[in-house]
Amino acid sequence: MLKQIVTATALAAVSGTAAFAQDNETLRVGMSGGYFPFTFVKLDELQGFEVDVMNAVGEEAGLEVEFETMAFSGLIGALDAGRIDTIANQITITPEREEKFAFTAPYVFDGAQVVIKEGNEEIGSVEDLRGKTVAVNLGSNFEQLLNELDFADEIEIKTYESNIAQDTALGRVDAFVMDRVSSAQLIQESPLPLELAGKPFSEIRNALPFQDNDEGRALRDRVDTALESLREDGTLAEISDKWFGTDITKAE
């Protein structure tokens, strides 16, 4: 498990408002470190859009941010057990998750995207997944999105910890599904022969989940306040532009 700690200077109290946390308070943030360009490790350094956003949140809220990396499929369990305070790994708001966790307001707006091997003329959209084998990341919400399709019983879904792009490029599966932003960046940066198939087929709103108790909701509210300030002063847009060349932090 990779840990990276970033200390932010505590903000001083301002007139008419309460001071944020003292600088010895810690926000434990879980992420996979394997979801380029949101969170990944390069030259032993954890980096990406999520890392920059959480560092900015820590600075704004006066919190010490401690990143902990683990398999994506273990992140929800770690949050549920209280080993981390939140997850910054493009966690989509779903009804099931909202029943269990307290979410911030969305800070990324995206869509579910089908990706295929370059030159695959059989799949041009999500409707063409009938009779096909489709890969998704284990623990992600994309399996659920596929199962909600009217023709879900005609799709064979395979869950992976990793290598969904490689297995698609090698023809071991017919396609994979992930968010459109990550898919486009992956295709741009990877030597694998992949391409997008059609347009996104489901809107995705990503946010930060916290435990749904008094302590978790209080921490959620402070982080939410910091995110709103970063949205208003343009910091979120700047971070998004750095990694994607566009602003994915606001709804179209």
C-alpha cells in the first residue's frame, strides 16, 4: 500500500465565520492509484486529477491529506470499516450508495462509454453489445449500468481488477466499459489499438463518499464547503484543464 501525505496550512478564522480545521487534523483519502489520469503512479509518485483536487481541498479546508492506495474493489469496504475517511477514485453516486454513505455535491460529470478494439465494425454503440462479452472493473458501477439495459440478459459481463483495455485490444473480450473521460485519455496515451464506440450511454455524477454518521457527515460538510470554494474561484476548472484540456467539473 502506497501512502503519500500532504500537509496543508490551517486557515485562519475570518470575520463572521468559523475557522476550519487545525493543521494537525487528517483526511484519509483512499484511491486505487491505477486509474489514469485520475489517479496513477509514475516514477513512484502518486499523481493525477484526483490527487490535485484533494490536495487543493486540504489546503482550502486546512486539513492534512493522507493518501492510501489499494485495489479498487477494496475501497468501499475500507470506507465502511473506517480505515479511510473518503474515496477519491471517480465514485459514481448511485441510489444504493446514497443509502449507505453521505456524499458531497458532484465534482465530475461524465458518461459511461463503450470502448472496442480498433477496426471492430461489429460494435458501433451500446446497442451492439447484444451477444458480446464486455469487461468492466471489479467494484465499479459499470456492471450495474449494463445490467440496467433492456437487453442486459444478452450481454456476458466479465469483471477484472485490471487489464480490461489489454484484453479488449487482444480480442479476449469484445469491448469494455468505463467513463468516457478516462477512456479518451487512455486511448490517447496508450499504444493499444483501441477506439470509442458511439456516444456515452449514461450520465455519471461522481462525488466523495463519507460514512453516514455524525462524524462522517461533519467531515463531508467541510470538504463540500471547500469544493464549492474551489469551484467558485476556478481552481477545479484549472485542475481539470490541466489533465483533460476541458472542464469536466460542471454539468453541461
